[in-house]
Amino acid sequence: MKQATVILVAIAITVALAPTAIGDIGGGRKSRFLAATDANGKKKCSIDPSACYSAGIPGQRCCGDQCVDTGSDRFNCGECGRLCKFTQACCGGKCVNLAVDKKHCGSCFNRCNKTCLYGLCDYA
């Protein structure tokens, strides 16, 4: 009888201290290491800002909970929250129209000698 009681008490303690959510280490305490990832296993940069810089990609920045490249992300172009218009792309942190921009004709950093029209250099 004493063994059964000891086993039941041990099970009750284990269940009470078991993690109930991501980041919960039992007893209501949160672990910053367990909670530093989202459901897909990606690091949350809002918890660990160095997560973006450890990727080794230049231009990585923490915007919200995601690491983004502000040099090419049209939703965070140049800085967090700067959205390029529908007809624009983000090239080097600037919103540009690839159909007419001489410095970014058809794609980022594709320079034209004279003109850019419809994304083609020196058309017609």
C-alpha cells in the first residue's frame, strides 16, 4: 500500500510540473530558450534579437517576430513596415518600378545604357 501511495504521489508531482505550453518549464516559470522558436521551429527574433544576425546574411533585421532582408523584402523595404506599391519591387532597400527604372530594368540592378521601357533596356 505504501508503494502505491508513493507511486501515485510521484505521478501527481510529475503531472503538476510537466510543461503545458511551449516555453513552460513547469511551476509557471518560462524558459526563454524553449519559447524562442515558433511552431515551425524558426527562431523568434522578438525574444532573441541575435537570431537574425546569426544567419550571416547581410541586411537581416528583426521586424515583428520575423527575420527579413530589408534590402529585398517588399513588405519591409529599407526599414520595418515600409511597403512597396503593387507595381514596385524592393531593390537595395528602395522601392522601384522595374518597368521603367534605368538602374533596375526588369530586375534589380540591371542597368540600361539609354532607356528602360516595359522592363526591357533600350527597347524600340
